[in-house]
Amino acid sequence: MLIENLIVDIFKSSRKNYGTRKIKKELSKNDYKVSRRKIGRIMKKYNLISTYTIKQYKNHKSKSKPNA
């Protein structure tokens, strides 16, 4: 229960941005050794889904250089 509460707290304090890798880093700073798989299972149990940005295409209006 302690680890689960820590994971939920870290996730919420990161404004729902941290995934398993960053949560694992935060836990290891506090001397907790937990695998990414276990963190992922706990996140799934509490329905914690990290937000991420989708890369968008940006149109370029300048022409390419002739020597390129």
C-alpha cells in the first residue's frame, strides 16, 4: 500500500505527465527499488494514464535552397 500511495502521489504531483520511467527515477531517489512493470501494473490498477503530445506537421512556406 505504501508504494501504491507513493506512485499515485508522484503521478498527481507531476500534473499527470510522468510515466513509469520517470516515476521509477523519483522512487529510486527516495531509495525505493520497484520495477517499471510493477509501476505500470499499479498505474493500470488506479487508471493512471500519462499525457503526452502528438507530433504535428508544420507547413514550411520558404522554398528550398538550390544547393541543397
